[in-house]
Amino acid sequence: MENEPLIDEPLKSELSALYAAQGRHYHNLSHIEAMLALAGEYRGVLGDPEAVEAAIWFHDAIYDSRAKDNEAQSAALAEKKLAGRAEAGRLDRISAMIVATATHQLPLFDDAVATRDVGLFLDMDLSILGAAPDAFDAYERAVRREYDWVEEPMWRAGRSAVLKNFLARPHIFHTEEFRRRFEPQARANMARSLAALTAG
């Protein structure tokens, strides 16, 4: 169990197929690869890089824009697929990381290293918010396509509420590294998007 990787090639193939499903314009393999690249960059400061990589692979495995429990379903899938590959405490941490992407609030682990890992993981998931304006705009368009069943007035109201929620937080990112790297651009991007949504 110890020497076996958490995410082996057959599991990568299985998960890749889920991310390749029709209708995934943003929550697809490109999003996972972007997060894995960041995890690689920050590997030196992660307490359990393999657990973070497993959380990345599973966090959007179940994704239906009409559902309210994608994160819980993705966490349940991780628990099922990783059973026997990780001890219970580690599996709980992976599951908690995935569930935390529902609100992007930091879960309170009693372990400072685990808390830092989940902070970095959540920040990687939101790093697109601090991307260059054209990349951020492409992301916004991709998410809109995932919700193409939502009528425009409802979309504008819902998306505006999400952006306002993030902008109202004292910090969008949990870690000092990501705040320095992405926070100013993220605030500028979201303010610009919010202005466009509310201008109608």
C-alpha cells in the first residue's frame, strides 16, 4: 500500500474519461492539468504532495451544472477508488479537500501541515481568477457554456452573487504565496466581470 501511487495510470485514464465528457468547457482535463502544474511548482512546500495531487484529480470528477452535490459525489468517488491505497486519516483529508471546493472556505484540520496543504489546494483551484485578463475572460465564457441551460437574467444574477461573495472576502486566496501572485489581478478581473454582468 505504501509504495503504490495513490493515482496510478489506469486510474488516470478512468478519471480522464470523466473529464472528457461532453459539456465540460472549463471543468475538464485542462483545468486538472493546470492545477497539477501548480502542484508541481509548489511541491516543495506541500506536506503531502501525493494527497494534494489525488484531490486535484478527483475534485471535479463528478460535474453536473444542474446538481448541488458535485463535490460530495466527487469525494465519495475518491473514497471508493482510493480505499486500500491510503490509510483512513489520509483518505479523510483528501475527501475533506474535495468537499471544501464547494465553498472555498478552509476546513479546520487540527494539523497545521494539512491545513496549509488544503489552503494551497484551494488556491490552485481558484488561480484562474488571477489569470491574465484574456485567459480569465475565456474562463468566464467557458463556465457560461457549462450553464447554457440557465437564462441570461438568471445567469447574470447568479454569477454576480458569486463574484460579489469572493470580492467581499478579506482575501480571495488562503496562502501568502497565492495572494502575492494572484490576488490583485483576481480582484481586477472579477470587478471587471461584475461590472459587465450588472451593466446588462
